[in-house]
Amino acid sequence: MTCHSITVEEHAVLRELEANGPSRTLNARCRGRLALYRLIDEGPRGWAITATGRRMLLSGRVEPLTPQELIFSLTPVLATAQNMAWADAD
């Protein structure tokens, strides 16, 4: 099964796993989808990013947040044209 893109939240989980190593404290919703697409794998030390997960992380294929998700988001969001809820009209 191939994954064409991941959510901003799943991208953050992959970045965290790559930076800090295996973890046992992953969001169940993210963990399930990432494991389904074999982007992470469970080992004796917890969930770890796989080679496929690293490729996805480098690909940059991330689904932008909806405007509602942006408003209620508690984490900082990368300001891109796709994630902007407003823009200056020129």
C-alpha cells in the first residue's frame, strides 16, 4: 500500500522520530496510519521511523491544513501559500 501524502500532524511525528529516535508515546490516530503505510515500525524500544518514512519525510508531500484546522491549531504552522488563511490582495 502506498501513501501519496501525509498530514501536517503525521509529518511532525515523523520529524520527531527522526530527531529523537524510537518513542512509545505516539498519537494513536497518527500511529495507526503511519504503521499502515509502513512509515513507522514497532520495535523493542518503541515506534521508529522506517526507510520508507524517511523518504516520505524528504519528499515534502504534506496535505495542507484546512482553514478550520488552522484556527484551532495549538502548534505553530509553517507559513506557506497553501496554509495561509488570509493573504494581502495586491
